[in-house]
Amino acid sequence: MRILVIGGGGREHALAWKLSQDATVFCSPGNAGIAEDVACVGTMSVEETVQFVQENEIDLVVFGPEDPLVLGRGNELRSHGIRVFGPDQAAAQLEGSKAFSKEIMEAAGVPTAKSFTESDSERAKDACRTMFAEGRQVAVKASGNALGKGVVVCSTLEEALSAVDALKALGSAGDTLVIEERLFGYEFSLLTLVSEGDIFSLPVAQDYKRVGTGNEGPNTGGMGTYSPVSLVTAEVVKAVEESVVRPAIAELTQRGIGYRGVLFSGIMMTDEGPKCLEYNVRFGDPETQTVMRRLGSGLAEALMCVACGEPIRPVEVLDNAVTTVVLASGGYPGEYAKGKRITIGDIGKTGSGENVKVFHAGTVLKDGQLVTNGGRVLGVSAVGATVKESTQLAYDAIDSISFEGMHFRTDIGA
């Protein structure tokens, strides 16, 4: 099988690395780390992608990021008879519009938080006042895609009113806001392959969104993950599939919208049971950097089944544990500088050996030197027999990596 992965971050590095164990893989545009594992072909337009697929006899195109899916790039490739893993534009609005996502949840009876959808700033602030008057804290969300920075969790009314102003200032992403009741409990991410009506969930991972150790500071795109999550049993996964995943797919189908791709369900386990925080239409990042290392054989075949709308062949799940720690640029998730020289020593000296894999998220080669090129720069992923072991191996490996301004959480997996 020959596969083209679209994207150039840590998620795409993990996908390309894993798929290359079963197939010949290319990546567009890729990054400095991905190029060490598979052939990178640079950024391509839709027309150039079609030509590349045809000339190189590509069997499957796998989309990593959500933006091209929201823009309908999957539709365009399918119109040329190309097999695509990733939902079409209509289904991608589950992530492209939080307002649409909440509409689907409510129509499908998916358990979720009480919310208001407003485009006017003052009405959004009134919704915040109503929530706090009812004794509820809120999460203020930009309806559009804000690259992981469109959610502000607010403990006070003052924070909520400020969040409305901040998210409206994002531009088009903040044209519409969702004012949502803040839920309490433990959170986890469920990645489910969806082939029309057939589904197959991958191992559960737990993500850490806040930038600082101890859940301090603002939300980020994710500072690390681990798997398995002891609190999330097979019974819990089944319950989430039945209450969160299947109803949403059924509601889309009723509206004439098919789904072929991965559905990311962000779940909060509350005292009332699982509730859906959000849907994403692509593999989560950095969750994917952890989940891919828990898989054995069969991923490439499973993704092909999804692209063809066929029953999904099960993917082998390994009896192991994985922890991934994100190394970020100074200032992230705010403004940060690029071009900082990265040193990656011999991680084998830490005793971790082949158990550690460094996934590149924001790197580039400049004059032959590896330098930073993003907010989240590297994901240090380690495999162990237990989460405690994999976590120790990951942090040991970090000792041999450095760049100016590098910071990371010290409690991933704890």
C-alpha cells in the first residue's frame, strides 16, 4: 500500500511513522523529523496533490489537520476518484463550527453541557451573567477554529466577561461564541474510526491542556498525554460509544451527511455520567503521539476500510503503556520566537533505548541545523510496561534535549 499523509506536525509525524510500518508513506509538507522516517514532498496545491497521487500510484490520502477538511479539500480529492481518510466538508463542520456541533449534540440527544450560542458580544455577556446567577461557572468558546486556543474556562463572572472580549478579538473564529456550563470531573479523549455506520475505537488517552504543572496557566493545544487511563474501563468506552459517538453519526446520516474518518470525542466524566465537551474531525494532538505507540499491526488496512466505506478491520492493540511529554517554545501559548537551535543528544544514554521516540511538531532545518519552528516543538514519547515506567523513561530522555526557552510540564502521567 502507498499512502500520502497531509500535514506537518507532531500528529502527522506519529501517523506517518506508524503507517510506514505497514506501507510506503509520503508526507506533505512534513517537517525535519518526519523527513527522517518517510519521504517528504513539500507543500502542494489540490491540483499538485492530484497529480502526485496519480503519478506515484498513491492508494490512500490521510488528512492530519482539520483545516483542509473544513475547507473541503477531501471533497475535491474524492471528486477525482482518490480514496481519502477524512470526512467531507459538511461533516467537518463538527469541528469547524462549535455552534453546529452543539446543534448536532442536542438534536441527537448526546449528553452535554447547557449552553447558549451568541454572535453579539453583549448578549454573550448576558448569557454569562445568567449562568453565574444560576450558580454555574462557564467555559467561553469561539465557535470557529482557533487552533486550540479558542476555549477559556472561567471561575468568575469577571473572567467570563473578559473572555468574551478576548475571543471576539480573534476575528472570524470568534464571530460566534458558545457560552457553556463548566463541567467538573475527569477528562479523556476517545478516538473512534468511523466508516459510515461502522465504528472502531482506539485506545483511550488522557490529555493535559493547561500550560503549567498542576493545571496552572492558560489552555494550550495539549502539553502531554498518557495511555492507558485506569479510570476509563472498556465499559466506559462502550457507554461513550453508545451515548456520544453513534447518536452523532446517526444524526448526520439523517441529514444526508456521511462520515468516513476519525471522530475525536472530548469527554468529561461527571457525577451524572459521561458528557461530551467537543467533537474534532481528526486525530488529536498530542494524543496521537501516544496512541500510535499502543497499536500493533493493521492501522493502514483499517484506514483504507474507512476511506472505502467498508466494515473496519480491527487494529491490534498492544499490552503496554505510553507517556508523551510536549516540549514547548518560550512564551507558548502566547507569542514565541522561532529559529532556536535544538540539541537532541543520544537518548539511548538515558537507559531508555528504543523505548523512546521523539516526534517533531514544530521543527525545521536551517543551514543544516535543526531549529524551532512552532509553539509545540517536540513530543518525547516513551513506552513502558506501566504508565509509571513510561513516564520515567520520557522524563529521563528529556535530560538530553535542549533549546533556548524550552519548557514542559513535570506532571504528565502523574
